[in-house]
Amino acid sequence: MSDDDRLADRFESFRPHLRNVAYRMLGSHAEAEDAVQESWIRLSRSNPDEVENLPAWLTTVISRICLNALRSRAARPEDPVGVHLPDPVIGHEPAHGPEDEALLNDSVSLALLIVLDTLAPAERVAFVLHDMFHLTFDEIAAVIGRTAVATRQLASRARRRVKGAREADSCGDFATRRMLVDAFFAAARNGDLDGLVAVLDPEVQLRADGGLALASATAAIRGARPVAERAALFRQPGVTVTAVLVNGSPGVVVDRDGVPVSVMGFAVRQDRITQIQILLDPERLSAIDIAAFTA
């Protein structure tokens, strides 16, 4: 095996880690893949003999790539429809067991990603690298070009901002989450407005992202009664709801007459749904192999 092949093999072994870092930084599968590819290009153009710690080197490189992407995004804000949801991570729902609870802890929720989108680029990078990947402030400072003290302050400020998202999605019990989601859809199908309100937090927030193609469907709604009234859409004929994992937590894929129309994620605190995230954007839905979960 040539040196180039060995380097490529080592990079591939780190690809899942790099993808996880980039996704948490950017909230976009496509942008995360672009960042991973760019990190490979930079590695292939470097002198591997000068890289003492390849995992650390790659983490630093992809973090800088993501930081630049976040800065470019901040400089050119594009929010034509008012609500933007991060790309969801969809998985098959497993059999319930102790090992399944780890899925909640190992995943980053949509609720948290939504708040991360509101942070300044350096804040987001500092928080993700320290709180999610446990890099030291000295290591992070080298990525963002700040002192270690300033980096600590950035992470602390970000931590305060995300506290509310963590509190709103603080139920760690998988079975309780699934029970509430199932009860929500059962009440919606039956037109049971009171039943819907009963599983919703009084200040529940619903965010629906239809993208450019369905801008009219994009909405931000607060309050149990208005959200419950919106759920009447699920009484339409031909609508099928399939249980899936969305970012490690119970969610659903919705299709109408076999055509995927949305992915829905839920945040839960105690025994109430506090947030509902609905991705309706046909372009982004087309990039997800939803058939693998609805077949």
C-alpha cells in the first residue's frame, strides 16, 4: 500500500468524527460534507510527516473551515421565509431498552441546533468544541484566534444562551417522549382539540420551514391552542405518520399518498411537548432517503 493510500485510509477512519463536528457547527448535511471534503484536500496537500497528532490536526482544520463558513453566512444573511430549521438526522426507531437511552445523550437535538444558529460564529465554535467535544480552551483559542480567557468567555456566553433549549428538551425518558408524540397524533386524527392541548405545554412553540417552494407554509406559532388547531391538518385523507428517530429522539415522517411531505421533531419537558419542528421544504426532503423508513 502506498503512503497516499495509507493516508486516505486513516482519513476515512476519522470521517465520522469530522462529519459530527461539522454538522454540529453548521446544522447542514450538505455543508458538513463539503467541510469534510475540504479538510481532506488540505490534508492531501500537506506534509503528513509534519503532523504529529492527526485527529487533533483534522479537528482543528475542519473547525476553521466551519468557522469561515459561519462567518460567510453571517455576512450574507439569507432568511427570505422567516423560519429556518437545521437538517434533521433521521434513524430507525429501535426496540426500547437501556442501550436506547444513550441515543438521547449522543445526539444533538433540533431544539439545541436552532439556538446554536443564533450564536455568533466564534461563540458557536467555542461552545461546540468545548461542551460537545471536550477540547481545552487553549486548543479552541488557536482555532478562533482569541486568547484562552476570551475563548472561555465566549463558551460561557453561549452556554447561557442554550440553557433554555436544554430545559425545554429536558425529558430523557425515551418511552415518555414516544407516548406523548403518539398521543399528539392520535388526538389530531380524531379532531380532539382538548386532547391535543392536554399533551402540549401552554407555551409550546411550533416552527415550520417550507423553504422557498412552500413559503406560504412557513410559520412560527406559540401557544397550546393555536398549535392544536394547526394539527387539524393531520385529519386529511391519505396522510400516513411513520415513527422514526429525529436527532436521537422520537419523531415522525409524514407522507400523503406515499409522497413524503414532512419530517417532525419534538422537544419534551416532563410530560408536555414544548417544541415542534416541522421540515416541509420539498428540496431538502428530497435529499433524505425517507423511503427507507416508510417502506
